[in-house]
Amino acid sequence: MITNASCTLYNALEDGSFKRTFLPAVFWRDVKAEEIKKYGAENASSVSVMIFSDQLHDYVSPADFSGEGWTADTRSDTYIVNGECNIDVSDGISVLYENCRDVYKVSSAVENLYGSPELWHIRIEGK
């Protein structure tokens, strides 16, 4: 599979803290956009990230996630950052937005875990 970046996932835990997971080889595709509204421009950028089978060894489905491994959950707060990010977000996720350039909240996650195991992947989209 083709990879062009690394990323860091932040999964929200039940106690309100976040678990950080670094994934060294993913396919990252940015879509930079602005939406012009009546009172000015608004950011409409998004991202699509493909995480391939060699990075799925610690993956846990959102229904089974309890803090071990990582997941791509759209119901709880999951954030994705381009590159390796070692920022502690115990004071809130706003610290991440202040210190990193490419931070996206996961809005869609599709598990493509069927067929040949070498082709398994997860597609995450964020805004």
C-alpha cells in the first residue's frame, strides 16, 4: 500500500482524558477549502486518511474500545493530527488546536476488514 505520512490519534476515554496513539505509516489526503459566507470566510478543509493492515495490530472496534489499543470512533471525541504529536491534552483538546497545524475531528470511519487480510484498511475522514 502507498503511504505518505504519519499521524497521531487522540481517543477520548470515559474519564474525560485522551489516549494518544502514533501510527507511522498512513496515506494522508488533505482537501483545503474555504467557504465564503455573508459575514466572511469559514474554514471548510477536510482530510481522508487510510490506515492499512500493517498498522491495525492494536485496532479495536468502537463498540469494544475500553482504553486498550486505539479506535476510530465518531460517537465520542476522536481527533487525528498529521505527523507525530507528543502534546499532552490533559487540560483539554484546545491545547492541540493551539500547538498543531493539521488537527481534525473524526467525522466518519469505515472499517474495510473483509477479503484478503493484506488489503484490510480503515478509512477515516475528519473536519
